[in-house]
Amino acid sequence: MTQVSTNPSLQHDPFVSKILAQRPEAPLTQLDEETSNWLQNLREQSASWVSRLASPTKKDEEWRFTDISELLDLNLENSQKNYSHFPKLDQEDIHVVFVNGSYAADLSSIEGLPEGIYVGNLINLPEAFCKYFRPFLGTLPGKEEVFTALNTSSISDVAIIWAAPNTVVDKPIHISFISVAEDQVTFSQPRSWIVAEQNCQLTIVEEYQGTGTYFTNSVTEVFLGENAQINQTRWQHESDTAYHVGKTAVNQKQDSRYTLSEINFGGKLSRHTPEVHQDGVQTTTNLNGLTIAKNEQTADTHSVIQLNHPHGITDQLHKCIADDRAHTVFNGKVFVPKPAQMTDAKQLNRNLLLSSKARVDTKPELQITADNVKCSHGATVSQLQADEIFYLRSRGLSEDDARQLLIDAFVSEIIERIPADLTRKRIQACLSD
């Protein structure tokens, strides 16, 4: 059952109107009254806000390299639960699965967790945990952006990881979002909420995949308490005809350490925005990225790192490979305001063009107003070097094998940083196909 809005103001943007008109009902009956009312208010506030916004176009500075007009013209239908043909997935021991936005209990495995951590979904959230949930969801900067607000306006369930202070989980926690589109073009809006209180240590894998033609609009919110540590892998390998827009919003307190390794090689059109705010001194952020695009794919990464306090550290390395007629985009912003003295910030985007018809747009940005910092940024665009191929061929390799060896060397620097062994091996297997 859906709620169809009658607000006349929705008619100014057809895409926004189309999504809002199919908002699912919130799961209010399963939650305590206070949480239900709070969630309903959050949804309605976001719906009211986004109804005044327009879908982005290439006239908008943040979207000038990426044309999403094809996505905006799709006749999207809210996806329905359908996972009868999915087998049990071979993933990490702790695994939460959503199919078409619905929690799939029979595909999930959340046994063997230590005390002090909840892994599951919003609908089944115990009442005792609701007080931890309410202060965080939908509060991070960037919530006003049109796709993020659309997601918030339609929240019906959330993938949740909450770890109490001093909790250490040795095994990776895996969240899978699967889309199944059959007779129509569908959309889903996954939401994840991850909190590591002070002194926690977590390893998280977030995966997006599917079959058919569909649109995924995801938002993940990550909060790290003092001295907490999260190592997160985000693997997007949607179907070749899918559209994917994702946001990862991160807030870090003093002495916390956050690492994101994102792998993108799915979707006809994809865009991911990691947005990190350092909200404490001596905070460390590492962003590792690998994008591989071929055929006529468009893959866009727009990152934002806001260093707000002294002694902050950030190190970002994003690599792109573009083949055939593919198009990759990287726009990385690092802000170092005056209070962020003694900052050490590094950013590098390396691009590899495998075809004369492929295209790369890169725009690293470093905005500094602090006067006692160590910062650097840069971008490179290159091709496979003829002399390197010649050298490998002189050692007995075929030209195809020589090219593949050089490509493997280019991507391995990012792949090797993924801490979850099974996920790393699965990614390597997909890349070798």
C-alpha cells in the first residue's frame, strides 16, 4: 500500500513527484509510540523539503560532468518483495540481507554476535535500543540534497549496526542490498545506520547487486565515537542496466579512525558521494577507491572531507579505469578551515584510459585557510605504456596477458586494502572474469 500525496507543489518536478507519490507506509505499528511519531515526523519533514527541490541537471555545478536525464525519464515503479529464487548467499558469517528494500530474514545470519551489539533492521529493533536510534538518523550534514532527502522521506526499514562502548567484533559484518526487477523498471531506497560508540572496533562490508533494470537510491550514515575504529568496504556491482545513486555520510569524534574502501564497477549510470566530517581532534580518515567502467558506463565519485579540528589526518587515493566509450568522473573536495591547524591531508586521483574513445573528468579540490598544515593533492591520466607491454612480451607473455598484468597491478593497490578476506577474494574473482 502506498501513500499518494495531493500536495500541488509536487507537480513542479516530475521525477521527485513520481518517487514521493509511491512512498511506502512507515512501519509505525512495530515500534514504540515515541519512535513511531519521531520517524513519521522525520519522513514528513523530508517530503516537504524535497517537494520544493528540482532534480539535478548538467547546469548544476555538482552535476555538470554527469548527465542523468535518462534516469529522470524512466517510468519507475516501487519495487515489491521478490526473492524466492535467491539461494543462501556465500558471505561473511554475520550477514544482513535486504531484497527490494525488504528485510530477508531467511537469507540473513546474525548469530554468534558478542554482547553489546545489535545487528538487524528497524522493524525488529528492540524497544530498549530505540533511545540510541532517534538522536542520529537523518541528522548528518548533506541531508538536504535531493536524493538524500528523497530517501529519508520514504524510510520504511533500515539496516542497523549499533555497538555499545568498548565492543570489539573480530568478524566482518556484511550488509547486502539486492534488487530484483522483472517485468517493469523498479526502484528501491536502501538505508543503513551504523554507530560505533567510544573504543569500538568494527569491520563492515556493504554490497549492492541485482538483476534487471532498476534504480537504487541509497543512504548510509556512519557515526564513530571517541577512539572508535571502523573499516568499511562498499562494493557496488549492480546490473549492467541499473542506475545507482549513493551517499555515505560519516561523523567522527576525537581520536576516531575511519577507513572506506569503495569498489565500483556496476550499473549503467552510478554516482557515490562519501561525505566525511571530522568532529574532534586527532581524527584519521582514509578513503580508498577503485572505479572500473567499460562499454558506455558512466561512473561518478564526488567526495567531501571536512576537517574541523587540529591534528586531523586524511589520506585519499581514488583510481579509475575507463575502457570502450565509458566515462568516469572524480571530484574530491577537502576543506581545511582555520581551526584545523596541524592538519595532514593528502589526495590523489589516478586514471587509466584503455580506449581512445573513453573519457575521464577529474577535479581534485583542496581549500585551505589554516596556516600551519601539510597538504597535497593531484591527478594523473595515463595509458598503458608501450615500452612496458614490450618488456612483458619479451618475457614470453602475449599482448593480452601483458595488458592484463599491468591492469592487475594498477588495481591491486586498492584491492589489497580490503580487510574482509572473503569479500576481497570475491571481488578479485569478478575482476578476473
